[in-house]
Amino acid sequence: MLRNRTYKEKNKLLLVAVVVFGLLTYWMAIGRTVALFRENSQLEVQVQSAQAAPENIARLSGELKAYDRTLSRFSGERENWEERLMQEVTRACQQYRAKLIQLPPATSERQNGYQVETRAVKLEGSYHALVQTLHALEVKAGIGRISAARFVTEEDRRSRSTSLFAYIYIQNIDKKHQIANE
């Protein structure tokens, strides 16, 4: 059967046989080896990850404790917080000669699973007195997180005088009302 073929035909058949043999060899031996090599690489990565797990757990628990410490600075019981807020605002206003004009009730909303209460405080005074009072409330008093401060000049039409006011928004995070499944 091969004797009657020309060299060209025999070379083509040889080439086809080599390709078929190569594919068969790859499928039976090399393909499985490559697949096992990839699986082995993935398993090595998983082993390294498992070996590093205790260190990662320790690092993440440390970060969680740091976040809790930060959160506890801005949280407290509602009743005590309102009393402390009133005391600290009054003390800071007396110390820096600012006037407490308005202390409306707190607004409350849920954010990221926590109850966040925001209290707006309206103060009147000179710019220097208002900035010092703001600094005392933010840094020294530790009564909550100052989320915003806005300075506004308002004109009294009766006396034709201009006064400077500061609106300070103080937030408290209530950990007792933490929502479990949010």
C-alpha cells in the first residue's frame, strides 16, 4: 500500500501521522501533567494563605479594636450624652465669651447599622471666640464628632447691627441600637 505511493504522498502521510501522534501524546500525557501542575500551584497558594491566616486574623482583630476605640470616642448613652453636651457647650461658651443662642432637639437616623444622632448648636460671638469654642468642643471636650461647622453673618433689621453666628453640628453614635442584620 505504501509502495505504490510517491515520496510526496508518503511525506504527507508521515506528517499527518506525526500530528495525530503529537495530539494523542499531548492529550494522554502532557495535558494531564499541565493540569496537575496548575492545580498544584493553586493548592500551594491556598496552603500559604492558610499558613498566614493566624497573622491576618491577629492584624484584623487589632484593626477592629482600633476602630472600636475610635467609635467609642464618638458614642455614649443618649441621656448622658445630652447632659454632657449641654454642660460642655455651656462651659466652652462661658470660657471663650460666646453666647449659646439655640440648642434644638437631636435628629436621629440609621447609618451602617448604628443609630446616629446629630445635634445642631447655634452660637453667637466674635470670630475668635467662636473658633476657640469650636476647638474646645472638638478637641478638648470629647462629646462627639463635629460633623460640620458653618459661620454666618446675620443682620438685625431693628438695631441695624450685624452679628456673627456659628452653627455647629455634633454627632453621637449610639452603639446600643446597633442593628444586627444590616
